[in-house]
Amino acid sequence: MKQLKFVFIFLFLGFISCIQEDIVDDTISEEVRITSTTSILNIGDTIKLEAFYYNNVGEIENKTITWQSSNSNVISIDSASADMTGLNEGIATITAKTNSNNGVELVDSLTITVVANDEVITPVETIKVGTFVETSSYVAAGDFEILETSSGIQINLASNYQADQSLPGFALFLTNNPNSLSNALQIDAYDDNDGVHYTGAFTYNIDNVGINDYQYLVQWCRPFSILVGQAIITDK
């Protein structure tokens, strides 16, 4: 009986400590985001670019996206299909546009270099970085780096990474909305088969995820759906 009381008290205190940090407003800024990472294109080659509209809760929503090339002599792109063709050597900026639900124009762009077919250029590696900041009374700190792999992405936590070991129900997520777990991807949690990583350097390999698919890496008090730490994912 005493043991049951102890468990109840622990869960109750965890609930109170988490619920004090509850977030009411889970809306964020709408955006259009190019998820393709192409930086080099050969003359005569055609590839299809990809972009998505993310609504005010970070969810992908179907919208018409139009495409444009800053230099149609270097790169041509179909404004509707996003099929892009290298025409001549040079550099062009490709722009994706759509309108928010409030009619505001949303824009994202990608700079691409067109090279001759016999020219060997190593593509620029896409690297993302971030730093955790506390959003609650729990400890959340440290840096990380995200790399593309042949099957997805690799997240490398730095040696200064910290998550609070006293946190009831710790979980780590990739998400487009730090204020909601809707459509978030869990990558680590207290009830995983391999346990949870709380401190120091660590590597996660995640298949079938693009390096531009998510904007945040977040720590949550999962049983009560409360954000306790977050990091914005940015270009290195």
C-alpha cells in the first residue's frame, strides 16, 4: 500500500510540475519550404524539385505552389510541375511561392549552379545545426548537427547536450511545431527498448527523413504533452 502511495505521489508531482508549463497557443507562422537539397545541375539534365506549404500549426496542407528561375538562360523551370532543366553554365536562384490562408505571399528559394557535363564538382554538403534552450524549469542544453545520409539523416548530439533526468516521461521529437506533438516524429523516449539518452554525445540515424523535413528538435514531458526544451534547426 505504501508503495502505491509513493507511485501516486510521484506521478502527481510530475503532473503538477509539468502542467505549470502548459502551452495554450500552438499556432506558428505559415511557410512554404523547399525540401529538395540540389545544389549542382548538369547542362541538359532535368530534375523535379519539391516544396510544401506548412499551415499555422505546422502541418502540410495542399496548396498550389508556383516556381520561378532568376535566370531562365541558365535554368528553366516549369512553374507548375517544378521540373527544372540546366541550359547553360552559371548560377540561378529558384523560387517557390504560394499564399497563406490569410492571403500573405510566402516565399522560399534555392541557389543552384549549372555545370558542363565533363566538369567534376563536388556538391556542397547540406548540414544543419541547432542549440537547445530551456522552455521550462527543467534542464535543457547543448548543441547538435544534422547530416544527410544515403537513407535519411543523422543527428549528432554534442558532448554538451543535457536533458533533465528527473523529468517524468522524457521524449525527444523532430517537429515543425514546437508547441504540439501533432505530426511530430519521436526519436528517443523514456520507454524505448534501448532506454533514453540524457547527457553527452550521442548519434541517432533516422531513415526515410529528409534534412529539410523538420524545423525543430524538441524535448517534451510526454505523458502530459508539455514542451520543456527546444532547438531551432538552421543551416550551418
